[in-house]
Amino acid sequence: MYGLIGKFRAHPGRRDELVALMKSSTAPMPGCVSCVLSLDPAEADLIWVTEVWETQAHHAASVEIPAIAATIRAAMPLIAGFEMRQEVVPVHLFPPR
């Protein structure tokens, strides 16, 4: 499996708009085991994304899906910066698949 944990900052006051945009993208993503969008409870403009994919290639291919690419393009003006991107190797899912 392949995993990513990302932390990024929305422009001030735009987090809810960015989250709504990201939640509206419901295109199927082959190979996506889990994708969790989370709000940071301590900082009003921070968003965390935790992803688990079957393979790194599945993740790479996901950004080429037209609906996903369109969501990324629409989201970019709402994002002030990317603060962290950590690749991880998931070893177990709760509950198991």
C-alpha cells in the first residue's frame, strides 16, 4: 500500500469554501482505499488530508481523472500554501478490508 498525509493552508476565511469544493468531487478513484479530509481544531485555515492507495501508481493516475483534475484547478486559488507532505507505508487498516 501507499499513503500520503498532507497539511495545507487555505487563504484566510476560505477554508469552508475549499472543504466544500473538495467534498463535492465524488468521481471514482480506482485504487483509493481511503481518503480522509480533516479540519485542524487549533488553526482555522488548516486542512489535513490522509490518503491510502493500493499503489503509488494509483495515486499518480488519480490526478489525471478529469473530475479530479478540475477540482484541483478550482481549489488552487483557495490554497495559500502546502505546509507538509509525508509519504507513508500503511501496514494495517482498521477495520480490515
